[in-house]
Amino acid sequence: MSKIIGVIGSNSFQPGSAGYKFGVELGTKLVDRGYFVVCGGREGIMEAVCKGAQLSNNYSFGRTIGILPSGNRSEANRWCDLIIPTGMGYSRNQIIVNTAEILISVGGGSGTLSELSFAWQLGKKVICYTSIDGWTKQLAGKDLDERYSGLLVPAETIDDIFRIIDSYMK
């Protein structure tokens, strides 16, 4: 059974920006290693990671899953293979978190904050990329309450991210 990695974070990364380039590299390396990617299916880190996934030599259709807030599948980025138009608004963030085995968070605003909270409440590990500002960086290494400890794991590089994934997925 293939593992599904959730990627959450900023929807404001534009093509050519550092965050977008990072997302493309991340998506490529995730699929290179045999993972599927689930995300919010729209722009920013979501688009970048889906694009990167399709650039992998290991890519096959179905590797990118976009869970949309609207009921309109045309709002998905062009790199999403499987599009799930929920019509649920940002409640769809719960579906993204539930679907993933582990999550990677990059930057982010209030939507990312809700995903981080859902992950925490479900006891899911989130790898927090700390080289880009946003809620991810602010919460990396912190505990949100007394229920769990150590779920928001900081990572400064893409190599750190894969070391954490490799140790968690074994």
C-alpha cells in the first residue's frame, strides 16, 4: 500500500518564488520515493508540489490528490490528477489531514493554522519547514496543548524532511 503525504501551507507562493521552487522540488522528491501527495488542490504550495510530482520520473496518474473547498472542480490547479470538489469551504482541511499519513507544512496563514490544529487534535505528525515565514515556522517544535508532545517537528532543509519521513514511515 502506497503512503500518502499531505502538503499544507501558503497559497500565495507564485511561480519563480523561493516557496514555489521548494514546493516543486518537494513534490518531485516525494513521488521519486513512491509517495502520493494530498493537498488543497489550488495555488501556491499546493500547485507547486503537484507540478513537482508530475516532473518525477516515477510519476504515474493518480499521484496528486486535490481536496477543494468549493464544489467547482475547475478551481483545481492543472497539476492535480484526482480532484475532489467538497463544497465544504475550509472544513475540507479536516479531510486533507485525515487522508495523510504524515504532513509537511510550509509557510501559511489561517488556513494552514487550521490544518495544523486538526493534525494536532488527531495526533498526526507534521514536518514543519522552517526556512519560510508563516504559521509553520512560528509553531515548529512547540506543543499546542497538553494532549501531545513533539508532533510539530522542525526541519530546516529538504534533506531534514526526508530523514524525518524515513524514520517515521518505517
